[in-house]
Amino acid sequence: MTSDFHRIKRLPPYVFEQVNKLKAEARARGDDIIDFGMGNPDMPTPEHIVAKLVETIRDPRTNRYSASKGIQGLRKAQAAYYARRFGVKLNPDTQVVATLGSKEGFANVAQAITAPGDVILVPNPTYPIHEFGFIMSGGVIRHLPAGTDSQFMTSLDKAMRHSVPKPSALVLNYPANPTANVASLDFYRDVVGFAKKHELLVLSDLAYAEIYFEGEPPPSILQIPGAMDIAVEFTTLSKTYAMPGWRVGFAVGNERLIHALTRVKSYLDYGAFTPIQVAAAAALNGPQDCIDDIRAIYRRRRDCLVDALTRAGWPIPSPPATMFAWAPIPDMFAHLGSLEFSKLLLEKAGVAVSPGVGFGEYGEGYVRIALVENEQRIRQAARNIRRFLSESAKTLHNVIPIASKANRSF
Ligand SMILES: Cc1ncc(COP(=O)(O)O)c(C=O)c1O
């Protein structure tokens, strides 16, 4: 049985799988499910990027194994992006590596730097690879409840003082999946000062660098003087240019960490298909107004969702960034928990969301709603939810006796 393998045993059942299974069953019955579950961008990749792929793929020389750390043109394009967007100077040969999506890069950095039993500080709730990349590498996780900047710094300090052995790395993710929390430069300055003092490495996931709606664009931790000594940062084309299936991401920053990742990757892969890398470089070097268009689509969907759900009787906070709303479960369903509530929403309203507990224990009480359906579908979902909420007395009546019956029989 695969579950007997040491690493596999450390991976808990995927919470999202339970909702996915119900979703598949409902679809097989012919139900129309409005799917806000996975953060899987649905808009087309901009035409000029696709055109570059098609042009390059016709060159027969591009069929060969590519470069594991990314072709030089792509690493240069990423360095140019950091220079113009953040004012951060990177050496494309030693401080940039292209990855097969940022998820792969993150998992392989974890593998490269973790010895069995190393303690890693990870926010909670968070995107699962932040935790499981290290768990699969034999690390031990100490969770930091995601909260305001000062709460985070307090729990960081506490974790540092009370962990044995001393934590070796800290994960950050701003704008955050799933909470949509954003970080300021002042916050990054505090973290860098703390990390340097305690000899912590920092892995910063900046996947939503370009998906923001309020205030200043999200900063990079590498803007802080000295951050390059301890930090590596991950970005992706998946969200910025609507290219999730292309699998192009980057790790940039500290040379020692980039070297470790490059070395692990050199044993594992030959890099993305060259035409994909050439088209990815065209995305970074080409016209950038497509990013504004993509951001504007998410903004319209966000506004539509918040407005429609509020009018349906489920007011939710408006996310300042990312492609997710982090929604507290309506009071009358709070006792069910996020997984049961998500199942009910699917069954009774035909709407799929991600249960907050799937992102960690501190995500309980919330669901994540991904902005991956168009405005018409969002409004339809809100109408279904309004009906579901108004029939909820009956729904709860059906749920509660089952639970109490179960209690009686044990
Ligand atoms: C915070 C965060 N990091 C990384 C990723 C993975 O992105 P990629 O497609 O580059 O692997 C995602 C995808 O949803 C994400 O939300």
C-alpha cells in the first residue's frame, strides 16, 4: 500500500478532494456547477505570447532538451522585470533561475535546503506547497497564524524563542493565498532585520505581484537592503499573463539559495520546452498592457462578487489583491465548519468553493472563493446562494438531526 511509504504517510488526505468528488458527481448527473474552487485562471493567454510560441515551435532546432535553469534570454527578461518593477538589480546568471511553475521551484528549494528535522516557520492558513514542500523534504513545520503585521511579528518572535532546534527558514506569501493579506515595505524591513539577527533564510512567494486592486503595487522583499543575503523570491507567469498551464515561474535572489536550487534541478529536469521559454521571455519583454487588462477583469469580478453576495445576504470583505475572496462562513452555518459548509453550498446552491480548513487549521471558519468565473456566472451564483440562504432553516433542520443521531449512537 502506498500509504505505508514514509513520505506519503506524512501527506494528509487532500481536503479539497472531498469537494472535488462531489463536484464531479454533480456534473456527471448533468448539474451546472459554478466553480470558484481552484485558482486556475480562465482567461486566454494574450495573443502576442501565443504567436511567439507558434513561431518558435516551427523551428526544428527547438525540439531538443532545453536548459534546466532556463535559457539565458528568459533569465535576462526576468532580471529586467525586477529592475523596472522593483528597482532590484539581479545577475541573470547567478541570481535568477526559471522553474516549471513557481510551485516546482518552491518544492525544490525546500528539498535543496532541508535536512530531516529542520524546523520551518510557515504561515497558516496558506497555499499548501508552503507547508508540504518542506514536509516532503523531512522538515518539521511550526505554524504562524496569519494575522496583522504586528501579530505576525509577535508570533514569529515567540516561535523563534520556543523552537528546538532553532528554525532554519521562514516562508512568506504576500499578497497571500488564501487570505489576500498584503505586505508593506516596512513589514519586510522588520522581517529582514529579524531574519538576519536569527540567521533565518526567507522564502517569499510573490505569485500575485501583479494582481492587486488597492494602493501601491505589492513590493518585493528584495527591495530591502540586505535581503539578498538571506532571501529568495518566487514569481510566476501563471497569474500575471494568464498562463497557468504553461508552467513558467522563477526563483530569484540569494546566490547560495539559487545555486542550491539550480543544482537540484540539474538532476531532475531539462527545463521547460524551449518554445515555451521563448514565448515567456516575449511575455516579460513585450507590451505590458495585457497585465492591466487581466487585472481589470479580476477587479470587475471582485466588485461583482462582493456586491452580489452582500445583496444575497452574505456580506464578505473585498480583497485588496489576489484572485481570491476570503469569506467568513455565514453565522448560521458557522457550527458546521468550512468543509461541511462547502459541501452544502455545492449540493444546495450548485456553487463550488474551497473550504478554509484545507489551507490549514487557522483557515477554519472561512471559505476561499476564486475569481475564475465571469460576471454573469458570479451573479447567477449569488442568486443561487440567496435562495439557499433563505431556505437555510430547512437545510439546517435536515443537517442537525443527523449529527445528533450520530452522537446518540456512540
Ligand atoms: C501563492 C501561490 N504560489 C504559487 C502558486 C503556483 O503557481 P505556479 O502556477 O507558478 O506553480 C499559486 C497558484 O495558485 C499560488 O496561489
